[in-house]
Amino acid sequence: MLSTSIKILWALLLVELHIHGGDAGSVKIGGFYGDSGGTIGDEFGTIIRDAINRVKNNRTLIPEPHGMNYFQGDTKPVNAVYTAIEDICDMINAQRPSALIVLGDKCPDCEDLSGVISHGSNPVFGVDVGSFESGSKAFKMYPAPEDMSNFFIDILHYFKWRAFTLLVDSGDAFVNFQGVMSEVKANDWNVTVLAIDPDDVEGTLVKTTTAKSKNILLYCIDESLCKEVLEKGYDMNNENPPMGSLNSKYTWILGNLDLSLPEQFKDQLESTNAYMTYFTMNFTREYQYTIPSAKSSYDSIYSFPMREKLAFDAVLAIGHALGRFVKRKAEQGQTGAAVLPGDTQMLTCPTAVGKASPNDLTEELMNGHGFEGMTGNVAFDENGNRVNYTITIFSGRGDTLRQLRGEWTQNPAYLEDRRGEDWQSPGNLNTTAFRIAKDRKIRIVSIEVPPFLFLREKLAQSSNDDERFHNYRYKRQSGGAIGQYTGNGRYEGYIMELMERIRSVIRGIDFEYQVELVPDGKYGAGSSYSKIWNGMVGEVVRGTADVAAGPITVTASRQSVVDFTLPFMATGIQALTLHTSYVEHGPFRIMYPFTVEVWFLSIFVFFLVALMIWAANRFDPYEWKRATKDGKATEDHTKDFTFSNSLWFCASTLFLQSSDKSPRSNAARCIAAFWYLYVLFMVFLYIVNVQFFITSQTRLNYIKSVADLKAEKTIKYGTTYKGSDSYHVFKKTKSLKSMWHKMNNDHESPYVKDLHEGVDKVRKSNGRFTLLGPSPILRYIASQKPCDVDIAGAYLHRGQYAFAVAKDSPLRDHISSALEALRDNGVLEDLERDWWDLDDRWNRCRNQTIFERDGAYSLFVNDLNSLYYMLTIGIVVSFMVFIAEYVYYNCFGGSEKGHAPSQPKKKKEIKRSKDGGFRPSGNNFNDTRGKIQNDGGARGGDANMWI
């Protein structure tokens, strides 16, 4: 018989076995979260239970007879961290779980609740965003804030954002951006922080449109609020007119990892044409046996909210750690209940301030072993931070929204070892595959400038226009019914055809591409202060486009931020002016060489000189009138310088014509001489200056330099405003600096919004405004009907068009090689001839006659209309004078009424005598002589003067 002592020992052993027999070999997993209205507790309870069932069913993790049970703590939320700690520690002391999953919903006002608990007992798993540099020992399923800050800094550097709006839902969201904010000054970032109003999401989106920056980084602690922002933005974009900032003019980064967006909603986001970047935790599809199956409402892995994925993976992490722990104990010869739960149970919380002692399971979790879960590789370091994970980056616009951009890994060395290949990046961010356009569409950004790029829908809608219908190029483009065009089919033009030719000859890559219009409609210029580039160049700089294809001039400033391929077309700055035949001049433009005062003063001088000559003839004793009285001249000479004849004398000399009469006295001859001198100067001054006004329009055709254009005083010149290629060239080119300053100093702004406005201003300026712009575009405009504008003068500046790509992009060499082949084969020349209609435009606009072809150098009727007006006035005045004289003669100057007209007198012929005097001639010579002698004798004169 057994002794009493032995019986007592056996009794104690049976009691112990009874205590542990019902739960022998099982571990407990606790869930501690608050139910704030039914959206938390039930969801997470279901997820955790489903994960536990997965662990139980996978006997490669925990072999028989071990198991895993779940219990749920009090879901009533609390408002004080002390109360939350007390509740959790009481549950740990009572239940002795092996691990605990804590959500921040238990204490919404507490900061990093799981981190606080980890200092009392471990292992504790947190699925929420932790605190920046908090020293937490909890196992953080969400990447550590320090790592997330580095991640966002790399993303901002990659996209070259200099200014952006940080759109967040609460102060807790700043945890992941504390590192970013500390780098603001060093990187010259301009960050505008805007809090989302949950009660007025639409108002928040309206506020984003008031910010100067078009870049928005969205991040929410409450993932559902982020989804609401995007949904509201989509609805606002579909309003008439569109509102908000979810459109093609804005660039969005969705900062939440694995933001659960249904595929149908992603299709809707494509229609907004906003450029969007979003992130997912990389996972391997071969491990999808870990996907939860208990919740039938979820039909794919992408529909799970991130927190639920993290909670699911937390249970899997515990299961993997337990499996390694059991295996290690088995190798040591330990099995059964002594192994599990064994030393894996969490230690009770200390009653005084002190450091929590880790248990065996905690040490197993910290050894860096990982597994593939719903959120990618799951592994932890000695501080409980998640390591060895990879974030996949997607970005694009429209059809390319789901395009893979690259990867960011927390530990490149781990990924190299796992994949057996080099990381191909000096940092944590790797976009090599994207840069070389491997297995993806190349995004090309362009600008709508005919003939480089047309919108086919606009061409189709205008196909009934006779002008365009008769243009063979337009007919070919707009063939087919008007409908909804998609993809690259939306565009036509030189660029589209050139890209297809490049695609046919390029080597080394699959040149699949998607063309989009630049949202801001600009070519690309950098701000002197913010260093932010806009336009097509800015799209390439920020990485939102691979290639900028369009009429982009190669400049030194642009070459500092992007690389250019070989040029595909020569360009330059020329002047577009109104054709001289369309300029309407004033009716008396030939009067413009002198001012009104000069003309009136000249008229006064004209009459004054005539009056003085008349006065001299009347009163000067040496003039013809006195000579007639003295018998030294006939009566006819007395009338040579009447006032009317004096006026005619001045008029004839005014036009440099000789006169058959001249003054006799020295005084009259003196005034006549000075009148000749006055006329000589005035006539030649007029001739020299009148050409300026008559040829003011044709002079532009002879401009050969900047100095020639600057010398033009009557014609203003300007160019398109900021962001345009011409504006950039004028601002940055030294040889054009003087013109740049002259334009900016004009009282009237010389800038126009775009080329369309500029051409319209040229047509309405009546030749007083000249548009300076890129030669290829202006040449195309001038070649189109109504042919009322023309290219004037030579090149003011020469340049080249080329494609822009990102710095050190392999696409540069691929595209340059293709362009070189097309140039050598004459394809580039043929394309230019085709799209600019070089063989047809002369027939369409200017080749009817040789005068129309060279009309820019000719004087048109409009140029000389002043002469025709003056001649018409002269004819009218002459006719009126004729009528007046005719009436006067018949009424007052003819025969008296009732009497016959007198017989005409015989004309006396006067001849000069040999001594210089005059004598009558003819049949009446003797009679005349006798009469003169008798008269002379009677007066005491010399009767022999005629002898």
C-alpha cells in the first residue's frame, strides 16, 4: 500500500491535471478594443477569430495537441489612459494570455495605447499608427512613424514637390509627417496644412482650390474619411460647372497605405483625369491562403480596410512565432502542456515603475523571422518595429492610373537576398523598371497647338466648315462620325504621327505610350523663388510624365532640370503681322510727315509771300506796273503779278516748276529767292519723311535684327504670357534682353494669354501690333485662310525643338536613336512638309498672281489712298470752279442783253526793238507809231523812242 504522503502527491497531481486538462496545450489571444457604434468591435472580432481558425487549421504552425483560443476584453471605450491601463492589466492578470491585440478605439484620446501597455507587459500588438520616437516596445503592425517619414520624404523628392497642401483629418495624422515637417526648411518646401471638416467635406475641397499649389497629399487616420473625400471630390467634378480639386489640374498623393478602394470606384477616379499616386503593402499572391474567408461581404483582398488586414496579420504573426517556439522546444525534448502555454504567457503588469520582462514568445517574435501576410512580409526587430517590408507605388492619370511606378523597401539588403538580384537604387526607392519603361505604357504629355496636336473631336465638329473641308489634311483627320474618342484616338497632328514613326523604328524597349494634354496648358518655366517648374517640363521634372512631346525649345535653364533628345525641328522667333493689303489707313496719311501746325504755318507763309510779291508789284517803282506807266512795258506786264498771279507764281515754284514770269524789282526778287529756299527745304523734308508713313507696314519685312525691330516706333510688339515658350526665350536669352525690357516698360501690356488671343489682336490692331512667337506655329497660322496675316522679317532668335525626358532617363538614348534614323531617311522632312502643307499653302493663300506672292514688299492701294483722295478733291474743286466761272461769265462778264456782241479786235503784235525796247509789228505799225509820237509830243516825251 502506498504511504499517506504518496497518496497526497498523487492527489495534487490529479488536481493539477484536472485544472489544465480541459485547456491543455492551448494559448489565449486577447482582443482589446472599443466599440464606438458597431463599426469596430464586431468587425475586428470576426477578423481575429477567422485568423485564429486559419492558424488552427494550419498544423505546420502549431502541431497537435496544441491550440489557440480567443477572448475579448471589455469593449466599452474610456477617456483616460490610466483607466485603459488598469482595465487591460486586470485582464492580463486574470486571463494570462500569450499575446494581446490592442486598438486605439479603446481610448480615443490616448496617444499610442499599445505602446504604453508594452512597457508593462508583452507581447502587445498595435494596428494603429504609433508615436514618433516614443520608445514603444509594442509590435507595431503599421510601419513605424520614423520609417513612414523617410518614405514620404523620398516620395516628395522623387516627384520634386516644392509646394503642396497637406490634407489631414486630425492631429494624430501628423505622426507620420513629423520627419517631413522637420525637413521643410532644408528643402525649401512650402507646405499648407488643411484639416478635413467631417461635417463639411465639400467645403474642405473648395478650400483646396484657393491654395496656390496644385499638389495635394491626403492622409487620414480614419480611412473611411479619406474615401469620403474622394467620393465627394468625384461628385463635385461631375457637377456643371465642375468644382473642387479632383480634376486634371491637380496632382494627388493618397498617403494611406492600402487604402481600400473598390475597383469600380477606381474606374470612376480614372474619369476625373487627376494624376494620382497611391501605395500598397507588397504581398506575394502564392501566400493567399492567408486571406480571411469568414466575412462573405468581402470579395477581394483589396476591399479590406488596412486596420483589419493588420489585425489579421497580427494573429498570423503570433501563430508563426508559436510554431517556431514549439519546434525549438521539441528539439530540446520538451512537449505537451509544459510547452504551450508554458512560458509564453504574458507576465502580469508591475505594480511599481519598472521595465517589463519579456517572455519566450516575445523573444521569438523579435528574432527577425518573417512570413508573407495580407500586408506583405511581416517581421519585427528588437524594438518591435516592423522590418523587411516593401511598399508598392502606383501612379498615373486616366487609363494609366493603375500603372506601377516603383517600390520602396524598408531593407534593400533583405530584398536583394530574397530575390537574388541587385536593388538597382542607392536608396530605399527603386523606380528603375519604370524609368526604362519596362512592361508599361510610357506617359507622354503634350500641348494643343496646331499643327503639332489637334483634338479630333474639335476637328470632327468643325468638319462642316467650308474652309476646313477643303483642306485635305482636315478632311483626312476628321473622317468618320463625331463620337466619343478615347485614349490616343483623341488626338491628331504632327506629334501623334511622329510618335508612331518613332515606335516603328525604336529598339530596345516596347514603346507603348499614352498621350495626355498638360493640365495647365503651359510649356514649362521655373519660378525664381519657389524653384517649381510648371507646364510640360514640370510634369517631367515631377515624374508625372515620362516624355514631354511638343514644340518645346531647348534652353540652358531647362537643360538643368531635364534631358533633351536630339532635335526634331528647327525653330526661331519671328514676327506675325497683319498683311499690308488688310491695313486700313487714314485718308490723308501723306499729310503725316508734318504736324497740323506746320501745315497751317506753311499755308500762311504761302499767302504771305504771294501778298508781298503783289505789294511789291504795286508799290515798288522798279516793278512792272511802274515800268508800264513809264512806257517801258506793256499793259500785259502790269497784270503779271496781280494777287491771283502771285499765288500761281508761289504754287508753281512750290512744286519745283519754272515760271514764265519773274519779279522785276530787287525787293520782289529777294522775297522770291528766300521763298525758293524755303520750298526747297520743305519739299525735300517732306519727301524724306513721307516714305516712313507710306511704308510703315512693309518695313517689317526688312527687319534683320533685334535693333531693327527696336527702331520701330509706330508698331508695338508682344508675345504670349508666362509659361509660353516665347516668353521663356525672351526672358532668358541675353540677345533679346533689350526687347524684353522694352516690352515690360510699355504702358500697355504687350502680353497675350495665348496664341489665339495674340492672332486676334494682330487682326484687330490695324497693323499697329506684331506678335512675336515661334516660327513653325506662326508659319502654320499664316498659311491658313483668310490669309490676312503674314510672317515679317528674319529670325530674331534661333532654336530647336526636342523631346524632354527626366534626368538620366534611358528613354533619351532610345528616342534620340529613333529620331536620328528618321532624319537620315528623310521622314522628318516629309512630315513637316505634309503637316505644314508646304506644297499646297501657296495655292491656298498667295500664289494667284506674282503681286500677291510678293505683296508684302509692294505698295498697295491702301498705302496710297491719300493720293487718290487728294486727286479726287482736286477734280471736284476744279469742276466747281469751272461751273462758277461759267456762270459768272454768262451772267456778268458777257455782252449786254439786246445788243449784238462786239467784233473781236485785231491782235496787236509787239516785238522788241534792237535797243531792247518794244515796238508794234504788223500792218498797223505806221499808224501806231504816229499815234505814239503825237501822244509823246503832247506830253513832252521822246517821240523817237520806237525808232
